[in-house]
Amino acid sequence: MEENKELTLAQQKKKALFLNRTNGYDRLAQGDLEAMHTYCEGYKTFLDEGKTERECVDYAVKLAEAAGFRPLVRGETLRPGDKVYRNNRGKALMLAVIGKKPLSEGTVIGAAHIDSPRLDLKQNPLYEERELAYAKTHYYGGIKKYQWTTIPLALHGVVVLQDGKTVSVRIGEDPGDPQFTVGDLLPHLAGDQAKKTMGAIVTAEQLNVFLGSRPFGEEKESDRVKLAILDLLHEKYGMVEEDFLSAELMAVPAVKAVDIGLDRSVIGAYGQDDRVCSYACLKALLELETPETTGVCVLADKEEIGSLGVTGMQSAAFDTFMSDLCQGQGVPLKSCYETSFCLSADVTAAYDPNFAEAYEVRNSAFFNYGVCISKYTGVRGKSGASDASAELVGKVRRIFAENQVVWQLAELGKTDQGGGGTVACYMANRNIDTIDAGVPVLSMHAPFETTAKLDCYMTYKAMKALYTA
Ligand code: MN
Ligand code: MN
């Protein structure tokens, strides 16, 4: 029988009128597959090098300097093609590539965050109980506490010693390093625990990191295990117990970024929220030569706890950086802001077939359907959202279409199920047109999060298209 290639009238109309939602693998452009592979290898290295905001800044500065960026000097005259950055106290980073158009015609900003949920050590962390030494923690960001037990952890951070010297700590990442863990109760004795609700199965005060068990010295002494731990820390870092007071130490998952799935289509790692979008914005900016419009990339700290503090997106550090750029061209900051555009690049929830009841399938993001625009975020009735205008969504989708960016549009989950926010509102507050977009994540905020490689790559491609549009 001869194949009938003629479409019925209904089929023709469907093709012309229906929203076309198909898997991104069926929509890739020439060269995308190969570029995606190379891109994701670089991204996995970024994840392993930067497990804290400080480490992310250090690594990003290294990449930026290799790409010709230099620290911005206040008062200098900036010319098209100039590549500058400002390191905000080692925890946040702002970079810019000066465009041909004056800053009075605005900038394109990619804003992402480099802090991730983790277990921060309390300021007085170390104690011994029943001849076991532990560190007390205060969790950072929104976590399901039970997920942080019985996994290998590494200890990262800095200690500022009495003499003002800062020492860096990174234990549990190199081969042969010891690692750490938080315990959980054996199922045999979990009769009472099993009746508790999620937040109480493991409480915040039970998130104590095991540090050691070998006593020091004579039997008649007390706290011999704690003493042995302090002795090791003193030997390695020159620190005493009081130095914990001026330390920022954090326990993070010790696992490295890996390919997941027989087909290797997915990346599993700690801290992909929001280093996945941070890397996309950073890499796209580092590859800019002399764009028409000035490109800016912000890697912010403290997003997971409200973007507060001097290194968060609400800090004037960003305004100071931008006004220093503007001053170099004699442009008022406000006229730069009102003509600028910001992509608040942050992750969204990917539809999880195992927990389908939490999602509204018609407005969910899917793995491999590309970078996900969220017109708005927020909680219950869009509370706390920066709702991008229809005009802004229209502009972005036009740019994506012209540049063969595979994209989708979604919101987090069922309307009254929960919600979230990003730095978008703080950029919009500055009178900057802002839209949310980013990578869909499965198991978001868990110690081990997963993303689809196609979506990671498309977020980079999207950012590149916006920078060069
Ligand atoms: Mn995020
Ligand atoms: Mn988050």
C-alpha cells in the first residue's frame, strides 16, 4: 500500500495552531550533541572545584583571568571589548564585557547564585559524648534533614586564627582523605522514629557530624577524644578551639559529579542548584568578544537564605559595581538600569513521575525539554514573585527561536503545593526588566541532585543568545 503523506485538514490545523511540545533530542541543531558533551565535561569540573561559594569564586576568577578579564579599577575609562570583574569579599563575583553601545542603552545581565544547601558548623561546634567526638551543625538553606544522614561528607571552609591569618580547609575531597558522616538510627530500633513526621525524623540538633573516636593520653583524663581531634587540627592548621568562633566551616557531600544512566544523559552531583546556571552564565560571558550590548554576569551568594547580607543579591555591592562601570562612560546608573535586561538564572523543579501528585503536568518542566522560562515564581497566589511581562517573555522566546535554543515554559508544581523564589525580585526592584529561567532539577536541595545534560547545555546556549542578541 502506498504511504499517504497528505495531511488531513485537522492535522494541518493542529500543526499550525497547537503548541508544539516535543523532546529536545528531536529538536537539536547541527553540532549541538558534540558541543553538549564538551560543555558538560567542563561543567562537571566546575562542580568538583567549587563546592562552596568561596571555592566557586576562586575557580571562576581563574577561568576569567585565563579569558583575559582583570579587576575593575574605579574611575578608569572603559572601552568596547574591555573585560573586567570584581570579587565581592571572596564569596560573590561580578563580571562584565563592555559592549559597543553606551551603557545608557543598557546591559544584558545573567544573575545566578553559587551558594547551596549544606550543614554549616556552629561557632562552638566541637564536643565529646560517650567517647565519640562530634561537630554541631546549623543547616543552611531548605533541606529535608533526614537526607543528610549516612552519606559521606567533606569539610570545607576557612578559619581565621587569633593572629588574623586565614587558613583554608578542604578535607575529604582528595583520594585517601578521611571523610565524615552524620548517623541515623538502625531500622531495628526505629519504632518510635517511624511514627514521626518528615521534619522530626531527624532533628536539626541530631545533625551532628562525626569527627573521631580515638582517645589521647592517660585513662584518667576527660574529653580525651575531643582533645585528640583538637590536637590534629592544631597540628594541621595551627588552630585552637577558640578559633572555631571565627571560622566558616561547612560539611558538604563528598561525592564527585558523575554521569547518571546507562546512556549518560544525566549529571548527578551536589550543589547543582544553582551552580548549573552559574556555569552557564559564566561560560557564555567568558566567550564574548566585543558584544553590541555590555554583558554582565553575577554569581551571588546567600540566595538560599534570602539574598541578604553584603554578598547577597540585595547588597549594594552590585549597584556599586554597575555605577563604577557607568562612571567610566559618564552615564547615570538609573538610565543604565531602566534599559537593562536580566535573566535571573536559577533552577526549577523537573517533573518527577515518581511523585506525580505534586505536579500540574500541563505546566511542568521536563528533563530534556530544554532551558525552562518561568514567567513567575512565588508561593500560593504568586506571593513573592517577580512576574515578567508578556512583552518580556515575547522578546526572549523570539531570541531563543532565532538561535535554535530548545526551551520550555513552566512553573514549579501544583499551585497550592508550595513554591519558591529567586534573585529576580531584587533585580526587578532596581528597575531592571527581569525574567526567570534555568535548568529543571530532580531531587532539588538533596545532597545529590540530577539534571539533564541537554537542559544544562541549552541554558548556556540561551545565555549566549541573549548576550549576543
Ligand atoms: Mn536556586
Ligand atoms: Mn535553592
